[in-house]
Amino acid sequence: MELFWFIIVAIVLVVFFILDGYDFGVGIIHLFMAKEEKDKEVITKSAGLFWDSNEVWLVVAGGLLFMAFPVYYASVFSGFYLPLMMVLWLIIFRAIGLEFRSQFSFQMWKDIWDKSFGVSSLLLALFFGMALGNIVRGVNLGGVENGISKYEGHYFFLPLWDASFSPLAESPGVIDWFTIIIGLISVVTLAIHGANWIILKTNASINTQLKNTIVKLNTVLVILTVISLVAWQWIRPNCFDNFMDKPYLLIFPLVYISGLVGLFFVKKFDKEVYGFLCSCALVFGGITSSLASIFPVILPSTNAVNDSLTIYNTATTEYGMSVAMGWGIVGFVLLFVYLIVQKRLMGGKVDKMDYGH
């Protein structure tokens, strides 16, 4: 049952980052590339019509973690308390940036909320990427200092950064040079994903320019990916052992590589959806490869005193997980019906659809 619920939680997280990830990317593109008011409106609309349904998956992921892996939930939500509060405020400002923009026709008013939408989206992409970097790097479980735990072995606290700014420090912070690399990969990946969504859902005047931007960003992404793999191997010399021991897990890196290669041909695709599917492969492959590399661990310990958190030592009881199965089926049926209806109602280009007026 632990493995089953781990897979379900992983799927929900991947779906969230695919769906809401393009919203983050749209915000990044809006911040840097949307110059004309007509483009700003239609690009805002491509995210605004979908963001509330997409964020449902984040709520579902949190609820499933609380149900299936309560020890992990308690550990992560206390240890990452400060960055989580920052993420919460960024989500709020991104949402009100979308919802408030068109309430008044004053240009200064629109500019304020445009910046709120764009900057919040950029920082959310960066923070979520750094969160993934913290997960694969590990944390100082138990707050060990000089070989002694300051508190229980499954708890930790991370400052925003350590004075050394190193992922190899005894008590690394949320931000170090390794997590920044992963954060930048997240920003570039989601910017590509958002650009493909804009191309798919709008007739914005910058769509042709976006295809050129995607190819350039993809080149940057290849470089960052290579750098991150080298850095990860240096930080954790055994980081690729899972793929050697279980070759079937290589399917996840191959999906990521397929997306990378495909995006170099985005200007030649006959259908706009192909580019979007390639960026979906990037998001899917990146997250699943990261999780597969540390499985069954879900939060590595950077010290030798306390054990890493796994799907087995953080899970709830068999009874709890079996009861959740029935209610989970009902919940997912309702969720998928909601998703399908919403996507069908919003099918095709969104240029003529009404939003925010």
C-alpha cells in the first residue's frame, strides 16, 4: 500500500506541475516578452481561465501526503516552514495579479498587477525548483551538531541559507549553489512550457518569436542539465545507483531527453500541440527521474546519526490507507470530471473568450 500511495502522490504532483506549471511559465513570458496591451490581455487570459482548476491538484497533493505519509508531511511542513510561507504569499499575489488586472482601465493599475503576476510566477518556478533540489540533496534530519541530535530524528529546520552557501555544509540552508542550479532549471523548463501553452491557446503576435525563444531556452536547459548532473554526482556519488540497479527506471530520464530533443524542432512541427507535449515530457521526466533516483527514500538525511525518511518509515497504518482507497476513488472521479468539463468548455484558442471584465 505504501508503494501504491507513493505512486498516486507522485502522479498528482506531476499533474500539478504540468498544469499549473504552464501558468508559471505564462507569467514568466508575460513579464519579459509581452509588450503590447493586446498581447498582455490574451496571454493573461491563457493563464487566468485555468489557474484555479490547476491549483486544485496542489491541494490534493497536500491532502494525500497528510493522509498517507503523515510523518513526512509533519517533517517537511515544519522544516520548510519559512519558504512555504513565502510560496503561499507568492501564490496569493499571482492570483490577485490575474484577477485584479482588468478591474480598472488605468494603465498604472494594470502595470502593478502585471508585475505582480510575472514576478510571482518567476519566483514560484524558482522556489519549487529549489524545493526539489533540497529533496534530492537531503537535509540535516534531527538537527545534528557535533554528532548529537537537537530534536527527534525525523524533524529538521532549514535557514534560508548557510554562511558557507554549500550543499555539503553540516546544516545546509534552503538556498545554496546546488539548489539554485535546480531552481534555474525549473524556471527555464516552465518558461518553455508556458511559451508552448501560449502558442497552443492564443493567436498572440509574439507566437513566432516565442518559437525562437523556446529553441534558445532549450539550449540553456541542456547546459544547465549537464551542470546539475555533474554537481549532483559530486554531492552524492551514489545518486545514479538506482538506475543501475533497476534499469527500467531509465524510462524516466529517457522521457526527459526526448522532450529536450523534440523542442529543438518546435519551429518545424505541423501541429502546435506537439511542442506542448514535448515540454510536458520535460516536466514529467524531470520530476519522475528525481524521485526515482532516491526511491524508496523521500527525504535523504545528510548526517549518519538519523535515518533518511522513506515511504515505509513515514507511512500511516494499513487500515488508514485502505479506508482512504474508497474515498480516494470517489474524489478522483469528481476531480477528473471537473477537469474534463473545464478543459472542454475552454477548448481551442482563448482570444475571444471573456475573462476579467
